[in-house]
Amino acid sequence: MHACMKLSPEQKKRLRQAISRFPACRVLVVGDLMLDSFIWGEVSRISPEAPVPVVEVREESHLLGGSANVVHNVASLGGKTMVSGSIGDDLAGRELLRLFEEISVPTVGLITETGRPTTVKTRIIARHQQVVRFDREWRAPLKNDTMEQMLSFIGKNLPHLGGIIVSDYAKGVVTREFLDALRFLVSGSAVPVVVDPKVQHAALYRSFTMVTPNNHEASQMSGIEIRNEETLIQAGKLLLQQLACESVLITRGKDGMSLFHHDGHIVHIPTVAQRVFDVTGAGDTVIAAVTLGIVAGLSREDAALLANLAAGIVVGEVGTAAVSPDQLLATIQNC
């Protein structure tokens, strides 16, 4: 059990005011869109054909996954959200469109790439246990034409954006060419770009506003195994230097978060989670909340504080959940 950290009255006021400004904050999410499919069933016997359980299917449900879950989190927090990415001309692609329309997210920035399937992660769950997961995906880089259409959409909407989130799941959208073009597009604008990284792409994220690795990713990206506060600080400082970005926010699960700023400022934020049931999607919640916080005018430190509170809510629920402004306001009130 972790007690909720204490917030000063001034901090509470700043965070509440920022949340009230979320509906005026327009954030574009670019990255690897996925459909999360769940097949729920019961297991009562072992197959006579092989030593595996037979799952009798009871129901199937679909959720926004990958960068689409980041979009869901921005929308759930009350922000105005736009999305750009690639879907396939298939049932899963149409289901993604339907789920976006359900939460009133415009889908004009989605490009259908012929011959490329929509990424689907299917989990079979019986008696609250995941039996197996199977993935349908194609990780080759997007076709040039698809990338050009996405960049054209971003360029057209840039004057109306408060911030951009790059949600990288290494499924072919976020490439060196794409990020170089994005960097060129935003240069000269004040639009912050916040990146949720993948380790193998670490070298591609240079000079964006903020990168948000978790503990494990930060260890791998820096080459420093994070074992204690000393190694954490070494890794954070090295990442700041390597990435030449304004801030690195390392999310540390039960140990909270650590924010490293280019001016040398380091802030450790303790966790607020009372119970940790499920960390699925917590990184998506963090990047949505920290970006909205920055766009709403908070300092990096206050934005990280807000993201930490949002993550504390989401890990207390099972499955990929999204946080509402009311939940966040209630948490702030209780701290």
C-alpha cells in the first residue's frame, strides 16, 4: 500500500485549473493504431487432440489499442483529440473507425493502406486468466504514399494544434523518415511533441520536447541498469544528453516517476496508486495526461504530477481503462 502524496493548496489549484482548460486543448496522436480484441469463455475440459484447454466462447469485445488507446485517454480526460495513422481495408479497420466515432473522434486523418492489415491483438480469457494471445500484424514500414498523406494531414492541422503525441509501438508507422519530416514540420512552431518510445528506435527521437520511457526501457536505452536512485539519475542524465530533448520522464511503476529537465532539475514523484491490479495501458494514460497538462499551461513538473495521479487511478482497474476529469479531480481533492 502506498499513501497518497500530499499536494499543497497551490498545487491543487493549478492542477484543477489545468483540467478545466482541457476541453480547449487540441492534441494530435500519431502512431501505431491497434484493435484489442478479447474473447471471453469458460474452460471445463482438455482437448482430446492435444494437451490444451478447450475454451467455450461466451462473448467477444473490442477496445481501442496501441496509439488508439492514447487517443481514447486524451478524449476521456476531456481534451480535443485528433488522430493520424494507418488502418487496413478489413473488418478490424472498420471496427476501429466505429470505436473512434463512438467517442466522437474525427477519423479524417486515418489512411487506409491497401494490402496492409489492421494490427489486431486477440486475447483469449477464461476464468479471469489469459490463456493465449495471438497477433495479426505487419511491421514493415508504411508505403511512402501513406506516410506523405499522414504528413500532409499533420501539416494542414498544425496551426490548430496545442500538442502532438508520438505513440510508437514499432509496427511500421514511426520511422526515421517520418520523424525527420515531423521534426521539420514543427520546427519554428511552439507545438510540443511528446514521445512514448520503443527501445529499438531510441536514436530516432532526438530533440523532441519530452520522451517518456518506463524503467525497463530507460535501462535499455541508456545502457545503464537502473537498480537504485544513483543508477536512475545516471540513466536519466545520459538519456537527456543522448536524446537532446527538453525533458525525460521515466515512469517507474510502484516507485512513481522521475522527471529530468535539460536545466539539470530532477524531480522524483512518489506513486499514488493505492492498489495495483493491472499496469496495461498505464503508459498511454501517462502520455495523454502529461501532454494535456503541458498544453494547458502547466510546468513540466506539474504536468508530470498530474500524469502520476492519472496513472494511479488506471492501474487500480483491470484492463485498459481511461481516466475521466471527475476521477482526476476527486483524486486531487483527496491528496
